[in-house]
Amino acid sequence: MLDFIAESKLLRPTITIYLFARVLASYVIFGLFRYRRLADKEQRRQAIHAINDRNAKRVYNAFMLLKGVYIKVGQFLSTQMILPPEFL
């Protein structure tokens, strides 16, 4: 089943779009609704760390499922300092 997903010309883009939409939505929802409700900087830092950790796991699992160029993109991004430490 997993090889079928990795080689499917329709499922790969669909999974990619869903993944990035879900990651983006998690940050938008956090910024709009949760960030302001957290009282101090430490709570905010912990909440952002938790979201980054969850999203890093989502991206990792999707890239491992999709294989190929996605793994290479992940390797490239892991060497850059543009992402939060949880992604690296």
C-alpha cells in the first residue's frame, strides 16, 4: 500500500497539499486564538515548542511516506537555519 502512495501521480500532490495546509492552519489558528490568551512568555514559548514539535513529526512522517524528492527536500531543509530547532 505504501509503495502505491509513493508512486501515485494523484496521491502525492494531494498528500503534499493536505500536509502543508494542515501545518499552516495549525500556526494560523494558534496565532489568532491561543497566543493572546497565554499569560506569560514561558507559556507562549512552551506552546510554540509543542506546535513546532507536532508539525515536525507530521512533516517527517509525510516525507517518509512520499519518499524520493521529498526526502531530499527534508535533508536540504535540515541543513538550513530557517526552520525552528524541532524541525532540524
